Amino acid sequence: MNLLILGGTVFLGRHVVEAALAAGHAVTMLTRGLTQPELFPEARRVHADRGGGLGALPAERWDAVIDTCGFVPRVVSQSLALDWRRYVFVSSVSAYADLSMPNSEEAATQADPVDPANEDVAMHYGALKAACERRVLAFSGGIVVRPGLIGGPHDPTGRFTHWPVRLAEGGDVLAPGPASAPVQVIDARDLAAWLVRLATHGPAGAFNAVGNQTTMGEALATIGDAVGGSGRLTWRRPIEGVAPWSELPLWVGDDTAHAGMMATPNERAVAAGLRLRPLAETARDTLAWARSLVGDPARQADGRYQPRTLTRAKEAKILGLG
Ligand SMILES: NC(=O)c1ccc[n+]([C@@H]2O[C@H](COP(=O)([O-])OP(=O)(O)OC[C@H]3O[C@@H](n4cnc5c(N)ncnc54)[C@H](OP(=O)(O)O)[C@@H]3O)[C@@H](O)[C@H]2O)c1
């Protein structure tokens, strides 16, 4: 099939392109050419900033568009105006209006930002994703996928990578309590394969895209076993001065506003073909990828891996070891 992928050179999109090419589809990628422009020479590469219009794209009918880098409704409206049969929009569970509880797909999403001209994605990420979703779902071939936390090789954020790397290093590892807190991670490769399947076979509609639910205790034990490290989990609660999610990944903190975020139901996605690999495999492969970057400052410096996770010094201080 003739697929247009908006994005495709960082993390999720990169796995989408790999999956689409492996399945034998004709792939056109639109990026600005800023991030890893050398990737995927076998795809047709078009370089343009989608915010400035899509005139650089060939005037073709696309069997499907997969949009991994849509954040602003004005911009997504432009790509929705292309000629396509299915449009798969990568949204986020952050689009839901109330993350204090688990959200099935019918739950309310956030209202548009009060000022429709406000395109501050950092400030209004969930509301803008929700506004984009409404535009996509107005079409009969519109497909909205709401991932929770995505992990796996090529993640530039460190939001899952922290755990396999840290548990493999060993020693006393700060673990955020309670151990019973719900946790979900979806492997980017599983999500990518399913996005391509949705693009080529449907069905249309909105789907949560999250890993099977486990707990913080089980997840960290599974990751530790998978990477064969000697890390000793040292549980603490509360933890002061550490940013949940970014500095200490998988942890939403004690703030109840996000209590439901890691307990999102995934049955609809599984019924529509999402297949999930074991967390242990994601952990092992993510560690192998992270280790492949060691000693290669050029690869780290160009933004492929810029974690904002807890430093060892800060961790030691919290544990009373520093
Ligand atoms: N990571 C998570 O846990 C998580 C959770 C929920 C949802 N999500 C969503 O999942 C998606 C993941 O994104 P990703 O970064 O992994 O995707 P990606 O497709 O691998 O990377 C982003 C791509 O977009 C291109 N791009 C960025 N701005 C552009 C522009 N203005 N015009 C044209 N191309 C542009 C970049 O290339 P150039 O720089 O060369 O332009 C790059 O190829 C996002 O929509 C995010 O909101 C992520």
C-alpha cells in the first residue's frame, strides 16, 4: 500500500517506518530533515516543515497517513486535507479530561484551550492532542490511538530506559513506593506494528494503546531479572524533590490527579490486533540499545538519547548514601 508517514526518524515513528517497510509497503516520509535525515534511504524522503504547508508532497492518493508528530489542530487540519483512505493519528492518554481515574475510550477528553490561537504544546499538550483528535474523528476513516508510556530502543527521553540501565548497574536503587501502584509500558515496536496494521486494515475509531497492567513492584522486579543486574530495590515514600515521570520514570507521584494514568484499559486495542511482548524483552532490548550508545558522544549529542532522569549522586543522597 501507499503509506505517508508524518515523522519517522526518532523513536515511535522510526519503528513505524521499519514495520511498514518490512511489510512491503511503499513509504513516503515527511520530516524537516533535521533529525537523522540519513535514515531509511529505501523510503521516499520529503523534507518540509509541516507547519508551513504540505506543498512539497507529491499529489497522490494515500492508502493511509500515519501521523506521529501532530500536536496542533491547525497543522493537523492541513494534513487531513490530503487525499487518503485512513488517517492514523498518534495522540496520548493525556488527552483525557480526568486522569485521576482509568479512562476507557468513551471517557471525556479535554476541551480546546480557551484561546484557540494558543499553540503552546508544552503548556497544553493534552488539550491540543484532544482538539486534534476531534478533527481526525470527524472523518469516517479517522483513527485515533492514545498511547500511555512508550518504552523500547531509540527512546530519547530515558523514561523507561532508566530502569533497565539503573538495575543493570547494581547497588541500592531508589524505588518509588508504593510497590502496589499500577504500571503500564507499551513497547514502541508493538505499537508501531499495530499502527501499520490499523493503517492498512482498520478499524476506525479511538483506541487506548497501553501495555498490560502490572505493578511498580512487579515491573521493577521483572526488569531487574531480565537485565541480570545486582540492583537492590530500596523503596521510599514519599520522595521529595524528585520530578515524577521524568526524573523517576514509571512513577506518577503521590498526586492523585494522575492516579489513573497507568491503569488504562487496553481491551479494545487488543481486540483490534494489538500484540504485546513481555516486559522482560523490552527491558533487555532497551538496555542493549542504551549500551550501544556508550562511548559514542556524537550519537548521544545529536538528541538521540537525552535523559532527564535522576543522577546517581541525587539518588545516593535521597537514600542517605551520599
Ligand atoms: N513517548 C511516549 O511515551 C509517548 C506517550 C504518548 C504519546 N506519545 C506521542 O507519540 C508520538 C511519538 O513521537 P516520536 O518523537 O517518537 O515520533 P518520530 O516520528 O519518531 O519523531 C518525530 C518526527 O517528526 C518529525 N518532525 C517534527 N516536527 C516536524 C515538523 N514541523 N514538520 C515535519 N516533520 C516534523 C521529526 O523529524 P525532523 O526533526 O527532521 O523534522 C521526526 O522524524 C508523539 O505524537 C507523542 O505525542 C508519546
